Amino acid sequence: MIGWNSIRGRLLWLSAIWLSVALLAAYLVIGSVLERFVESRFDADSAAIADSLMAGTQADDQGLAQIYDAPGDPRFSAPLSGWYWQLDADGAPVAVSDSLYDGTLPTGEEATGIAGQAPDGASLRLLRRSYTVPGSKEALSVTVTAPQAEIDAAMSSVQRPLALTLMILGLGLALAVLLQVTSGLSALKIMGRNLRHIRSGKADGLPRPNAAELQPVADEINALISQNRDQLARTREQIGNLAHSLKTPLMALQGEMAPDDPRQAVITRMDRQIAWHLKQARSAGGRQVLGQRTELGPVVDDIALVLRRMLEDRGITIQKDIPDEFTVPLEQQDTQEILGNLLENAAKWATSKIMVRARASDRQITLTISDDGPGMADADHARALSRGTRLDERGPGAGLGLAIVADLAALNGGALKLGRDDALGGLSARITLPNPG
């Protein structure tokens, strides 16, 4: 059921309420008009009968009023039909229709359309006229009635079609409202899909919506994305400048010291710290970019080309198990940083083979870089991911590679897990990332 917290739900509920109120009001108003029309028709019929009776009334030789020409309508002959007439002289009945038998109608003042009661208790609609005739001093009045049941039946015969017509009209209007709301909100649905495309890297901006009301929103979002990219570019440029401004004098200072100078260790530690914080800053900036997606295969090939001499010297091959045109939701520089560190680490320890695998499910993307080297003890996995920690001091390096990979994976909503590859026997670095679709 569509709730009140939905725009679509609010529009539909409000439309349904107002439509119901409007149709109910229409039914009451039109029904009232039809009721007056039906009653006026019966009153006109009764008035015509009364006029006929008054025209047929004459005074006899004794000055008493008599009806010499009664209406020939058969309804006034059928017993207890509800169609009655009665002539009163000075407040006393002097003549009645055959349908009344020995019963009488109440007397009174002139009236039209008032309620009355038949001798058998049935409800009547009553019309009464007062008049006189030449040759008679009597105050005459004629009363004509119509059965209320017949009036009600006539009303029902028009009320039922009216209700059915309004119901059909209501269903048609409800369908029109549904189509109107669905069509109106389709632009928002399309904009939401386009935003998901930006987030998943399939687009770098919002196309201009067809709806004029949403065009300013799309323009603002595109401007925000563009501003974000520009800020990131400036941040990285400043980071590069900072790196050069710090590292160059630091290396110059290190070169002036003797190799066995104890201050060399301090400079080395400072160099590691600078490298760590600079890469942290660059990684944090990279996470703010929306709509980035990088094809994995070419990045692996480029890194393999960089490591070619190292791999050839040691007789190591890199095998790929990556679907065609497989992409990851990362900026290209982050992808190069992650794969570069992992492949360089694998090349350092592999005996003959490095395997790069990539898989994607509906929710997750998994990258695995494995080697056939000696692997790593389980107890060292956590230490290997700590910044500045080197488990082996024999080779070059700052001990930042795996820590940077773990940090980049975390900044992109994923994780790095170290383990042992069952097939190759060496270290397995497994990165999981959310799949935006």
C-alpha cells in the first residue's frame, strides 16, 4: 500500500479524497434537483385534476355545490390507489372519488405538496385549492392526493442510474488521475536512475530532464559534480607540490650524512611518514569523485609492463582470470595504486606465478591477487596491514603498500583481507568492493 510519505501516495490519496467529496456533492445536488422535478410533476398532475374538478362544480337548485363532471382518470376509481380527490363545502366532505370508498381526507387551508395520510394509513402527497361557484354561498375546497410510494418509486428510477453514472465517472477520473500522477513523476524516476548511473560510473553527469521544473535541479547537481572534480584536481596538484617541497630537501639532507650516521634512521622514518600522510590525503580526495569506473584488464597490463624486467628476471608470469571489459567502481588512479602495490608485493615473493582474478555479483565485486610464494603466517596478517610495518627488512620499501591498499579499499566502501591461496599455496590478497550496479 502506498503510504503518506510518498509523493505519489500523497497525490493519489488527496485526489481520491477530493474526488469522492466532489462526486458525493454532485450526487446530492443532482439528486435534489431530480427530486424537486419529480415532485413538481406529480403536483402539476394533481393541480390539473383539481382544476378539472373545480370546472366541473356547479350549484344545484338549492344552492348546494355538486360535481357534475368528475375526472375520468381510472386511477381515481381503483380502490385505495392513493389517487384520491375530495370536495368539501364549508369544511365538510360532500363528494369523494370512488377510490376512497367510504373514507375521507383531512380538510384545511390551501396547500401544495404537503404530506398527508390515507384512510389505510399510506403516505400521500396532498394538494388543496379553495374556490366558490356561482349560485352557491358555500366555501368550497377540493383536495387531490398522489401516493407517496409512487413518487418514491419514480425517484428511485432516476437515482439508481444517477449513482451508476457517477460511479463510472469516478472510476474514469481516478484512472485519469493515476495516469497523470504516474506521468508527472516519471521524470523524477528517470532522474533517480540517472543519478544511480553517475554513482556506478556509467555516466559523469545528469542529462537535461524533459520536465522544466527539474532542469534547474539537474543543472545544480551537474555544477556540484563539476566543482567537486575541480576541487579534487587542485587538491592533488597541491599534494604533489607539497611532496616535492618536502622530499627534495629531505633527500638532500640525507645525502650529506654518512651512511652510518644514526640520524639516517630518523630521516628514513620521516620519509615514511611523509609518504603515508601524502597518500592518505590523496586517497581521501579521490573518494569524493562521483561516477568513476575503471576497466580492470588494461590497468593490470600496464602494471605488468612496468614490472616486466623484474618478472622476467625471476621467471614469473602473471595470469588473468578477468571477464572481458570488467570494470571496478574506482577512480583509475586508485585502481592503479591498489593493483600496483599488490602486484609489486606478489612479484617480490612469488616463485613462478601470479594470478589476478575478478568476479562480480549483484552486491559485490571481488578482486584477488595470489602468488605461489611462501605466503604469510596468519598471525602476521594484521601486522602487515599496519602502516610502516615491514615484515622483511631485506628489500627496499617503506612498509606502506598493503596499508595503503587497505585504506583505499575502506575509503571506497570495501575491505582488504589477507589469506592463503589454496591453489597456488602463497599469499592471497582479496579486495571486496560494493557493486553499485
